Amino acid sequence: MNHDYDAIIIGAGVIGACTGFELARKGYRTLNVDKQPAAGSGSTSSTCAIIRFHYSTPEGCAMARESYFHWLDWGRYLGVPDEMGLAKYVNTGCLVVKNDGNHDLVRVTAVLDELHVAYEDLRAEEVAARFPWIDTRAYGPPVSTDDERFGEPTGGHIRGAVYIPESGYIDDPTLACHNVQRACEARGGEFRFGAEVVEILREGGRAPGRESSEDSPDRIGGARPGEGTSERVAGVRLADGSIIRAPVVVNVGGPHSAIINGMAGVLDGMNVRTRPLKKEVCYVPAPADMDYHQVAPLISDGDIGCYSRPTTGNQVLIGSQDPECDVPEWVDDPDDYNTGFTRQWETQVMREAQRVKGLGIPGQTGGLVDLYDVADDWIPIYDMSDLPGFYMAVGTSGNQFKNAPVAGKLMAELIEQVEGGRDHDADPVSIPLKYTRRTCDIGFFSRRRPPNPDSSYTVIG
């Protein structure tokens, strides 16, 4: 049969756009479909777009370091201009506070050493001298506002911090997605917006539990070598009834990823799954008479359970690092959840006020409320599936924006190798990392892995 495309990518957020771009660079005829009106207007638009290297796993650190060089030279990576301009990397540096949760950063600094990332190991008094507006008293472990200990120092000072100069954020994540869209289109890739996928088609247009219709695609060839079924993916059906055909479909559906995997009938083959999690990010004015954007780094602070960074309008962006006292708000339906702020907003601001001297708590809430797509161990899944031709880049929200350029390369290489006959489950694909001079084993991100005990089970979104 004739295919409309070589690959359909469900999602046009930053990971989906980069996956389409990298496949198009390999010569695939690609189509990104997204129910949103424009690239990056889903959960990517609510990302804090932080660029940092202090991951809890060596693989995470290496991917972040490799991607950093693409963000530094964003125009060269894209290879084409954008009529809207290019997103920019803003370097702030990053201060990571030592605590029990991150094992005083012993593991992190070992990986930073291996990757030749410069950092400074600071004592509490050195932190206070470098950043006199930071209160170095210890408050942890974090507690909820209804705990009588909330807001009270626990005695002594923090055990120090690690300062990493090469860290910051991307000034406009939505624009970054548009940049990648234009680069993908320049290589023949296409995008279709306002297009909701309602069915993953198998051979003959048949999906699990669905009867095939007269306008279904014809039968597509045999299974991937080593597979015990002749079925494989055949394309997608949209909400308007139209069918788009392709022998490869990639799920990069963000908070809808579990629903899409369910449509494809691949959930039973996954040892690690994903689900949407509501998150609140606060915007509050910086302390009076302080040019926060000029003096403040990104701060990752497990002692108070928050991360923060400067943002536009001399404001402080504040998010939760998911301490045990913060009850996660998992969402059953990503299209129907409470999009308003809750008591969590005030809790996060009050915690940050423990660390930033003079930070006030405004009477009016401001910031972002959105969903993260979270894997069981908070590590993304970049993998094939038990349905030949169906791939997934899921569980990425909140922690993989920074890794998008490498994630796109990783997915493109995985797809090319597996469609060429390689059994990735038995013989995992790996890719060379140009700048860090390492090899990335894609098998680390397998859907069949046991949940990783070394994960921090948190995020700096």
C-alpha cells in the first residue's frame, strides 16, 4: 500500500518537534500532529525551561550536558532562520543546596567531574558571602504549613552547596518549539494542528477492541524480526474521522501519553508506565530594591523543598521539588482537572521566603498551573513497544525540556535501527554523544526496566 508518511509523531511539544526534526534529517517523510493550535502550546508552554546538569543518574547528567551545547549554539543546530526570531539561552548559574535527599551531592559531583563540568563546592559561610541575600539557616526536612514546625529553623546552617556556573534557562520555550518546527519543515517535515488522535490503527486499520471500517488502511507488511505477531501499526485516525497512514507512529503525547499507549494496546508490555500530575509554579515579585535577574542563580534547594530562578519583570519563579510532605495530585483525565491554584501555591512561596531574605507573599496568586507527564520512577521512557512500528518518548514533562535536542536524535536513531531489523529489547541501541564523548545506551530508558532506585523521584521543571 502507499503510505501518506514514513512517520507520524503524536505531539508537537519540544520533544515531539525535535523527534520530527531528527527523523526528517534522516530523510523520513514526517508529520507531527497535535490537538493544540500551535507547536509548543501544550505542556511545553508551561515549562520552566531550566538548563541544568545535576541529575540523580549519570545518564541524565550526560544527556543534559550534551544538549547544553546545542542550546548554546541553537542557530547552528537548527540550520535555518525563523521569522519569529530564535529562543535564547540565559546563563544564571545554579546553586544546589546539600541535604540528605541528594546525599550531600557526592554522586552528582562525581558525575560532574567525569563530564568535566566546572563547579565550586561552597561551605555555608561561603554561600552567605557570595549571596548575602540568602538565609543559610537549615529548615529541613520540609514540612507542610499545618505542621507546628513550619517556618522554624531546625538548628545550625545548611551543610553547604555546589555552585555550577554553566546553568540557566531558555527565555521562551514556545518560541523554541516554533524554531524546531521551521527547521523540520525546511527538511520536508509537516505539522498539523487542531488534530486530535482518537485511534491508533493496526494492520488493516484494526485497533484493539474496534471493528475495522471500509475506509481503513490496507494490510501492511510483516512483523519486525523476532516478533511473534504479524500485526503492526498502520497510522492514526483523527477526531474528524480522517485517516493518516504511516508504518511508524511515535507517541510524544505529554500528559496524554498513557491514553495514547492504551489506544495502541501496549500498556501490558510496560514495566514502567506514565500518568499526569498537576503542578503549580509561582511568580512573585523579588525583594524590594533587588535586581533579582542580575544577582540570582537558579536555586535547587531540597532543604526547603523548592527550586527557583529569575523570570521576567524582576520576579521569582518558584516550584516544588516534591518533598514527602507535598501530597502529589495525580489526575485521571488530563482534559478535566482543577486548573486553579491551591494552598500549595502559598506553601511554596512561604518556603522560598525562608531562603530569600525580604521575599514577600503577595495577596494575589500568579504563575502557572499545568500537567506533567511522569513515569513511575520519574525517568523518561524512550523506547519501542510491543506493537511493531509504535514508539514512545513519554514521561518527559518537567525534566526533559533541556534534553530535547538529544532526545530527538536518540529517538530517530532508535527508530531507524529497529525498523532496519534490530531487536532493541535484546540488543539495545546506543548513540555516540559528540560533545561529552560518551555513548548513550538507549536501553537505560526502556519501558521494561524495573523502577530505578537511584532516581530522585522529583523534578526541577
